[in-house]
Amino acid sequence: MQTHRVLTGVLAAATVIVLSACQADEPPNDVNGRFTQARSRTFRTFAEKSQQTWQGPYFFLQLADTQYGMFSGNKGFEQEAALSQQAVEHINRLRPRYVIVCGDLTHATPGHARYDAQVKQYKQDFSAIHDDIPLVCVCGNHDIGGRPTATSIASYTQNFGDDYFGFWVGGVCNIVLNSSVLKDPTGAPEVLDAQQNWLEQQLAAAQEARAKHIFVFQHHPLFLTEQDEPDQYFNIPLARRTPLLEELKQAGVRAVFAGHYHRNAYGRAGAMEMITTGPVGRPLGKDPSGFRIVTVHETKIQHQYYGMDDVPQTIDLTETTNVQ
Ligand SMILES: [Zn+2]
């Protein structure tokens, strides 16, 4: 009896220690730690060195602009929740290597009265993804503001992890950028400088480690169709676009994936593809709500956007790898 009581006490104490260790590092509404993986400029799930080695073809899903609250002008988010839940059903059936959401997770920005409720619903819906499928979140202009500041970025970071970071998946180097500071750096020029220095190191390291591919993910497209197209709301200003494009091309970046446009767009800068993907949430053009499936082979990639009602049942990776 005495032993039992002591053991129970020890177990209770251990539980308290384990709980407090988890809680110290996790924001609210993140019961499985899914939203805290982007830390220290990397993504913990993929932190092992072995990820730098090619392990065979795989596919991932690129989503964008779930933007909870956009359909109703921040009054509710029922439509976005229904579409995201539909996306999660596809994700759990298809079982991709990972899922990446390229920004504007919510419509409200940090500090807005509806922000916390939208974040909570986003996390609730995306927590239904199977535990073994990592979810990578990217910040958009609605997530940190059109003119981000250290404060708005900190608010995002608390909920969703780092605003820029890199991770390897099976021999492929993936770089996630905070494109809102590229769009308008005036509220946080030091963040743009730090990101630029970090990016140069990442690109050098990727080349050094002989990445099979280098992918860049961000919210804003660098451009929609032409690399020298005039500045407008949906692209990055030429003043910062041109030197960045040069740097990415020099490093052999294979593709840049973005959202923000709420419809699909495509262009090339030399061999590098600029892939802009339509929204999970509210469309602003003919493309319906949906997401992109990207298959990654050792020497090539393939990608296709699917409306939510047209997503294939399964993805066959062997079809293209068996070609002689
Ligand atoms: Zn946006």
C-alpha cells in the first residue's frame, strides 16, 4: 500500500514535469506540436542529416491561401473551414511526404479582433492530418501584415514557428522565405537583411551538399508570368526581384512556389520555374479552390493543380520512374 502511494506520487510528479516541458515550448492550440516544427531556422521533423541523401521519388502537396475569414469579410469562416476539411480528407487519403501551405493562413492579421478565432479554427482543421504527415506553414501578408514589423512577425512566430527557415527532404533542399519583407521591408529592414544573409548561406550549403533540387517556397510570387514584368500588387518589386532572381538562378534553384494570387500562374526565369498556386479558400479567377500535387524525381519534377472535386484517388510514382 505504502509502495503504491509512493509510486503514484512519483508518477504524478513525472507527469507534471513532462507536461511543463512540453508546455514551455508550445503555443496554445498545438496539442500534437504540429505547428511548432519551424524553429531555429529549420524544420524539426526533417532535421536529421540523412534527409540530405536521395531516397527515391516522392510527392508533396502545395496549398495556399486558406485565408479563414475572406469569404465573409471576417464575419465567419464556415466556407474556408469546409474547404480546408475537404483538403485534409484528400491529404489523409493521398499520404504525401509532406504538405506545405504557402501563406495567408487567415484573413485577419495579428491584433485583429477575429485573428485568434481564425487561427484556432485553422489549427483545429489541420490537426486532423495524420501525425506522420508533416505540415509546413509559410507566412503571408495577412499572417504578418502588408508592412510587417518585429512585433507582427513575433505574433506569427508564436503561433506557427519561424517566418523563414530551411529543411531537407530526401536529398532536396527546401528554402522557405518571408516574402512580405521582400514586398515591403520598411517596417522591418533588419529582418530582410538577416534573411538575405541567411539565404546566401543556405544556397551555398545546398550546392556544397549537392542537392538533387533546390526549391524555394514563399507567399508572394516573384513574378506572375514574365521575370521583368512591371511591379504590381501580386509580385515582388523589380528593385528586389531582379537581384534575387539572379541569385536563385545562379544557385541552380529548380522552382519557386507561391500563392497570394488566388488563381494559378506560371512563368520561367531561365531554367527556374515560377509556380503560383490557386487558393484552398476563396478563388479570384476561374481556377476553383484546390491545391497542387508535386512529384519529385531524381532529375525532374512534375506538378499539377487540382480543384477540390477533381483530386485523383492515388498518386503513382512508379509510372515515370520505370521509363527506360
Ligand atoms: Zn496574400
